[in-house]
Amino acid sequence: MNDEITGFQCTIALDAMGGDFAPRNEVIAAVEAFNEFPEVRILLVGREKEILNALTENNLSFPKENIINADEVITMSEVPTVAIRTKKNSSIVVGANLVRDKVAHAFVSAGNTGAVMAASTLIIGRIKGVGRPAIGAEFPTSTGAVCSLYDVGASVDSKPNHLFEYAILGSIYAREINGIANPKVGLLSVGEEDNKGNELVFAAQKLLKESNLNYIGNVEGRDVLNGKADIIVCDGYVGNIILKFGESVLTFLKGKIKSYANEGFLNKLKALVVKNVLKVALKDMDYQTHGGVPLLGINGITIIGHGSSSPLAIKNMILKAKKMHEINLIQKFEDELSKYGN
């Protein structure tokens, strides 16, 4: 991408209408990022009047020329492919167009996940050699490192070559973003032995073994949190189930502590201690800290956030996109994939 187009080191298009609290949280996050990182240009994409109202209501200032009007909104309940086809002036479609047209280097949204993925894939396009983009999610581990799982929902099924692509993309991301020199790649299965799995696993095993990736073999569900692998690949159907289960853990623990505390005053005191300990110990499981997840495999940068993202989460999504652009991650994906004849 040509930075001379904007004159800024990095330009990020932020979907101001995505998420449960839009445009308030997006506006707050954009202003914070704008003030903290003057080298980054933030473009707020959405209904201009609502964006301006949010700025006024929160006593914030933001350059009006950085607001890109998009009158339509794709809601969470809409069918993604239909919505991006019929709502050409939606914030999601306009945001993806900005990246395609090289006006922005990245697109960030906490809106309809399926629509963001579809718009990114169909409008921005895929990197040469990528059959299917993937969403990665980071899980904390008992070793203190993170384990990245691919795919967690970009698609519900995969072919062996897709899992192989996820491993390549994930390895580069882990090396460049997380600083892991030689990421360990595991293939999710029902057992560690090579003879455990289904046809997809057996075929993917062959591709991974023949590659120069640091492939360590099959891993099981319990290995996601024990730090055995830096990257675990699986089809999106299984990956999304694991992701949603992981997201429920904190809510479950909070509910159990609250129920215990309601049983009496002494229990309340004990629960307060436990709650504070858990808050510190499990902070790595709070998605607000990590922001959103990258959609890897498209010919541009897209970060997808949770619908209930706070201003902090959205700001962290912006910072993640900034870092991906600064290290020229898309070009590194292309270079690595080309080595495998893709």
C-alpha cells in the first residue's frame, strides 16, 4: 500500500456503527487513539450525524474531515452476503472499500462478524495462494505464553490444504506479532497418536509433516491451555465451539462466586478475596485486553471485535491493526505462501 496517499504512517478505517454501543464506544476509542498516536489517521465510517452527536454528548473533538459518511447499517441479525450486496453504503462495505482502494491500510469493526468477513473476502480480496481466510483467537496458557487457535469461525468446514494455510499464516503472525522465533504447530485431534483422527486430520498431517513448519504432531483439547503448542489448527466448526466455551468461563466463575456470596455475610468476605484474586489471575482471558481478532489471508488488514466491545477493546483493535501494518505483515504472508507454490 502507498502511504503517500494519506501522508500518514498508517490509516485505519473504523466502523463507527458496529457493535452494541455504537457509535459511542467507537467514537471514544477513535478519539483516544487519535490523541495518543498522532502518526495514525483514524477514519470514522458511519452515519455522520450520529457520530457528531456522540462527540458532542461525550464532550470530545475529532477532525470532521476524518468522518466518512455511510448512511446504511448492517445489523447483527442480517444475512451477511445479502446485506453486503444490498447495502452498498453501509459502514462495513464502505470500510472494506477504503482498504481495497488503498485509502486505508486497515479496517476495524465490532459489527456483524459474518458481514465483516464477507466484505473483507469479497471486496478486499484474498492473498494469492489462500483458499480460505481464517480467524485466529489467542488463549492464555499455564506457561504464561499464548496459544493461537485457527480457525475459530471464518468458515464451518475446511479442507486439508486450508488447515495447512492456517498453520503458515498463524506461524508468521506468532513470529511477527507475538515474538515467537519458531512457533510450535499442533493439529487438533482426538488423540496425540498419528493414527487418531478423521480423514481431514490424516490428510492435513501429511502436508504439515512435509513442510518446514515446526510441526509437533496431534494435540488434544486440553493442550489449548497447557502451552504445548503455540499454534493449533482445526476447522472453523470445532474452533468456534472452543472459542465460545472459553469466552463463557469467566462469566460462569463470576456467577458461581456471586451465588456463594449471597449465602451469607462471611461468604461475601471470602468471595471478595477470591474475586480479586481471580480478576488478576484471569485477566489474560478478558477479550477487552486483546481487542479483536485478525482475519488472516485477505489482501489487507481486518480486525474483528466482539459486539459488546468497550472503548478499550476497540482502541486495542486499532493498535493491533497499526502494528500489523508497521511490520508489513501482508507482504510477509505473500512471501511465505509463495515458497509452497501457492
